[in-house]
Amino acid sequence: MSLGSLLTAIVTPFDDQLAVDEQAFVDLMHHLAAHGSDGFVVCGTTGEAPTLDDAEHLRMIELACRHRPPGMSIVAGTGSNNTRHACNMTQQATELGADAILSVTPYYNKPNRRGIVRHFQEVAAATDKPVVLYNIPSRVVLDLSNELLAELAQIERVDYVKQANNASLAPVDGLGLYAGNDEIFGPTLDLGGCGGICVASHVVGDLMRRMVDEPENRAEIDASLHDVYRAMGVTTNPIPVKAALHLLGHPVGGLRLPMTSATEDEIAVIRSALQRIGLLSDAAA
């Protein structure tokens, strides 16, 4: 199946008591679907999955599957450094109706190559849906080389990779390629990849959609968005994107510790980027 070209790694909105705001989540899904997204990665890094308990995590996946806008794909983040936990979450997400599974490289315990292969064999066996590997060495310490990714592609149902190591961006035999960082969305499309699992699409989804639909204008649009990409990285994700959504009038709430809200200086950087792209007027800011 096709998961789509522009998948938004959607934030998890919280209310004033930092409980999950289910209505705000559903409303945001529908807004993003109307502004370029083909689907959503639910409970990934941007969704603050590390601070959700299992019941909250599975409830978010259930909400996404139940209330998805027509035609949208739902990719459930179910990764863990505990293989049994990852398999259990994968099985439950599959039963809830997810179209695919995003599974991050096991973190902290730093398994060797044999352990990595066995981990993903077990995860893939826990579902009948496609598995998207998530290579993000900046967060998990380990880097999945393209050679190892090609080996993992031989596992049944391991069909895609979300590549968040820019230096390793290249086609991999047997895997559909998704950009894991916004700034390589354009280059990934140029390589013939599937698209991107993106964060900036929360705020510039229409323009990122045009990068898919108008390849002749892709480079120009991409260049115009680099300021926004940098602003979304002014501090640790998802702090900047939640601040940007607040500035644009979307009630997504705060962040759970150990994540903290953006500082005034960080908000100023984000505000300036949104003003320069025409999303926020000086008066509104």
C-alpha cells in the first residue's frame, strides 16, 4: 500500500493540566489533512511518545484511526528499547487499525548488529502491516548503515525507512525511502524516494505539498522554506512546532517534563520565520 508522500509527525495536544486533549488532536488532524498532509505518524518523537503511558499512547492511535480524515494513512509509533514491549504495542496498534508501524532503533541498551536484526524480526512478526524503520542516531546513539538497512529489508514486512541521518541519504535496496528531517524532504523526492515524515508540515503543509506536486518548482519552494526548517530546530523538537502552532492559533497546549516550553528568544526566532513566509502578520504577532 502507499502511505503517501507527505506524512506529518503530529504533535500530541495537552490541556491546561497536561492531560491529552483529544478534541484538539482530532481538530488538528483535520486541519493538516486540508493543508497538504497525506497521513500522520502518531505517537512518534514529535508526539511526545516518551512521556505518554501505554494507555494514552494506544488511545491516541485509536483516535487517529477512528477519526482519520478520508484517505489519510495512520502510521503508529510503537518503538521501544524493550523488544517485548515494542511487539506488544505493535500488535495492539495493528488491532486498532493502524496502516503501518514506525519502529525506532532500540535506544540506550545499544544492541549489537545481531540484536538489532533479531529485534526487528520480532517487531515485524507482531503485525501484518508494513514496518517503517526509524534511523535517528542523534537520539538513539546507534546508526543503521545503508548496508544494514538493506539486510533488514530482507525481513518480511520491513518495507520502509525513515532516514534521519542526512549524511546517509541514499536509496536502499528493498526499502521505500522517507526523509526523517524536513531539510532533506526535497532531496529525498529528487532521489525518487517516497517522501517525508515531516514536522514543518504542521505550518507550511501547503507549500510542502507543492514540492510533491510541482517537481519543476521544488528547488525554489524548498529554498524558501529553509528559514522555517531552521526555526523548527531552534531547540529540541517538538518545542518549536508547538510554539509555532500556538502563534498560529492552534490550541495544542504545553509539554510534559522533561520537555519545557520555548523561551521568549526562541519564540522570537519562530515568529520571525513565520512572518517572513507570510503566515503571520506583524500586527498579529
